[in-house]
Amino acid sequence: MLTLIKNADVYAPQHLGTKDILIGAGKIVAIEDQIDTHPAFSEVIDASGKIVTPGFIDQHVHIIGAGGKYGYASMTPEIMLSELVSCGTTTVVGLLGTDGTARSVKTLYAKAKSLTDEGISAYMYTSYFSIDPVTITSNIQDDMIFIDKVLGCKVAISDERSSYPTARELLKHLREVSVGGMISGKKGILHIHLGRMSSQIDVLLEIVEKYEYPIEHISPTHVARTKELFDQSLKFAALGGMIDITTGASQYIEPYKSVLYALEQGVSIDQLTFSSDGNAGLAKLDEHKKMIGFRKAPVHLNYEQFRALVKEGNLPIQEAVKVITSNPAKNLALKNKGKIEKGCDADLCFMDQDLQLTDVIANGRQMMSGGKIIVKGNFE
């Protein structure tokens, strides 16, 4: 069955202008100035007046929940499909946080499979904060090779909850993700949580500069937690690395302003990504900064900060949208994601001229129509 999208203003992310897009079997079959309709098409969607971009990619979401910093009752629940679809997220990467005991990496895998069954694309990182890995198989390399959903490994540095790993310890992890990726046809990345400590990313720069390790396998996140950390992370980006700015928590200024600052410092937009840290556990504070409860880190702010880049930062759509489409796809080496091209997965976001999200298609299936979720998770 085929779907024809007519008269879309396509940002692929490069601006293609008004095009028709033909979708079949979850893939983009054709993109042309005009494609004639035919009774064989299951549906024709008129996208006149709509901006169409690739579906959004969020490479850091706690899909089975996180939290627990303030005891068991502060642990967040699993995420639901509609929470992701409602903000245009058609590809998500799940991970564990501080807790690799009450939260299971096997449960994480099951949730990634569940979200995939429900209609979007879901992947995961193995392990958690500690340098001593928690894996599905016997080690990180085997997880990379034998577990389809595993794109890399999670670890933490410069945080009091981390294991204070040395460069040599991190290099062992990097060797496992890269060799495992080589064998399995994946890129393999070490996804690195950054805390607030004064050590910042010193150990990552040591790995790249002293040990000459390929920088593309190193993926630091929360880089804009503090101004000092972000300034050092820009050096990492200048060396060719990709840096990930968190939108849902842990930032010293609004994330879109971090992007603008990075651009002013000469960093290419192609080295920057957004991720939400969505569904993490956060404290709820009153006007006196006293904790009065708990809340989940939002998942929709990647989309909102993209809008701010365009509307407040005056960045062209085709540049701004890269941070949530083609750039994370490149970082994760998801070759069929993050772009609107023939043969790529049919993941699409439709927006009006004010960049308000109206429709979402994931793997060729319409999940949102006219601003309303039409496909929900099985337990919603």
C-alpha cells in the first residue's frame, strides 16, 4: 500500500522547495516535483502550506524511567508512545542512568522492542554510570554484536556518582564498542554523561590528543550543564567531535542560546545535537526553592528549542533542524534516518508556517493528524 504526500515544502534537511513524496513499505519511494495520483495509493495527504522535515531523533531518553535520587518513590515510570509522538520524536535511544540495579538493562531492551512494535524506531545503550558494565550478554562487545538494538555503551565522568574512570579504563570500553560495531555493522559509540565537577572533559581530550583515539566514537552529553564545561566542550567539537546539548534538564542557559554561542565561536552546526534527557527524575521546587515533590524531565523540548533557534535565533530552518535530525543520525550512524531521501525510512514531521507540529509519520504510518495523536501505545 502506498501513500502520496502532495505539495509539501520539504526540508530534507536542505530546502528542496515544494515536492510530492511517495511512501511505500515504510520507506520513501520517490520525491518529485509532481507525482500523479493513482487508485493504488492507499491515501493522498495534501500538505499544501505545510513544512515537512525528517522525523525528530532523541538520542537520550529514559524510556523505562529513571530517578531514585530521593528514594524509591522518586523513581519515574516508563514512557508512553504518545509522549514521544506528540513532539515529533520518531526515533529514540533509551538508556539507564545512575541506577543499574533496580533498573535492568534487559528491561530496557524489552521497552525498546515494545516501542518499535508500537510504531516508532527505538534503540538503546548498554550499561549505565559505572565503569563496571552491566550488560545483557557477558560483555559490552558481545552486546554490540548480538543485541540488535544496542548502538553503544553508557558511562559517566566528572560526577560524584561516577566511578571516576581513567583514560585507560575508558579506552577499554571504547575498544569494545568500536570493535563490536565493526563486526555487527554499527558505528559503536561511548555515550558519556558529564557532571559538574572541575575535571570536566579533561579525560576525553586526553583520549583524543594523547592516545589519538578516533573522536567519532566518543559522544559526550549534558555539555551545556555549566558555562565552563560548555567552553571546554567546544574545543572537543573543534577537534571534530559531536557534542550533545540537553534540553530537558541541566543547562546554564536556554539550549538554543548555547547553539548560537557555539556558532559565534566558530563551531559548525554539523557538530551539535539536542537530546532531551526526557523522563529523568527531577525535584519539584516551590518559590523558595524548597522541594515539594517530583516531576519527570520533559521530552518535548528538543522540538521547542528547534523552534526557538528559528524564531528567536533567526537560524534558517534547514540549519536549525539538523540538531534533531541529520546530526544525531550521523552521530548514531543510522543511515536511513534524519533525512528525506529516496530509500530512507519514511519518518516525517509536518508543521504549519509558525512551526506548530500538525502531523507525524513514523516508518510510513501516520501517528498524528491535525495535531491529534491517532496511534497510541497498547496501554494508553
